[in-house]
Amino acid sequence: MKHELEGHLRSGRPTHAEEAYDPEPPADDDVRVNTSGPVPPPGEEREKAQAKAEADSLRRELARHFERSAFPADRQTVLDVLEAHHAPDTTLESVRQLPDSGEYANVTEIVNALGHGPAA
């Protein structure tokens, strides 16, 4: 048994040619399942949960493309940084809705200015 497992232990991955037991990675067109927990009942509670999920998603997407040195930033600086980091078009379209005036100290302030914040 030690001899059989030696290659696996050294490489950290299966060494057998049989791939039937290895899970396949998800495909691009697979249905995405939200595993965040139970779905709230229809109505205001569900709308709040969806709005929070959208805000969190936008916040994560923006955070992927920013360094701390980019702040404080105005609208044009935010757009320039996102374009330089090849952000998705949906993110760029969201940020284009920012008001021309205003300076943002972090990603949360950008999301709040877009109307996804706690006051919304």
C-alpha cells in the first residue's frame, strides 16, 4: 500500500489514469445554485435580501480591481482603474452611473453612492 500511495503523496493529486472518480469542474453554462441559505418568503424581505446580495456582489467585484493606493478617488479615477484592470462591462456600466462630483475613500462608499447602501 505504501508503494501504491507514494506517487499520490508526492504529487498531491491522483496518479492513476482512471479519471472517472475525479470530479469535473463546472461548465460555463451550468446552473448556478445559491448556497447562501434558505430563501426568504416573497415580499419585502426577499427584495431586501436580493438587494443586499447585489450590493455584496458589486462590492466584491469592485474590490477585485482596486488597490488601497487608488483611494481617495473621483468618478473618472474609478473608471480609469477599472478599465486598466479589465473589469467586466456590467461593472463599468454600474460605475458610470456615479455622480460627477464626489470623492470616494473606499469601495463601500462607491457602492453606497450607487444606491446599494444601507440608506437605499
